[in-house]
Amino acid sequence: MITRILLWLWHYFDVICFVAAIGFAVYGCFLIGMIAGVFGLAIGLVLIGYIAEKISDLMG
């Protein structure tokens, strides 16, 4: 069971890292200020949406 979980995590590791990087970037923008944080959040959501659309196009 542990091996199965680790294999699943390894399969999606790049996606997990990408989402974590966007999360930390948005957190850093909020540390700069509220307006910068809102814009950082908007950019992060646009990037995730764009990547999700590209992945769904590749899948069929």
C-alpha cells in the first residue's frame, strides 16, 4: 500500500511542485501587500487554469 501511494505521488510530483510553487509565490505577494497578493492570486489561478486546459486537450 505504501509503495502504491509513493508511485502515485511520483507520477504527479511535477504537478504537485508546480502548484506548491504558485502557492508560495502568491504567499510572497501577500507579504508584499494586499493588492500585490490579489494580483498574484489572479495570475496563479490563470496559470493553473491554462495548464489544466492544456492537459485536458492532450488527454483527449
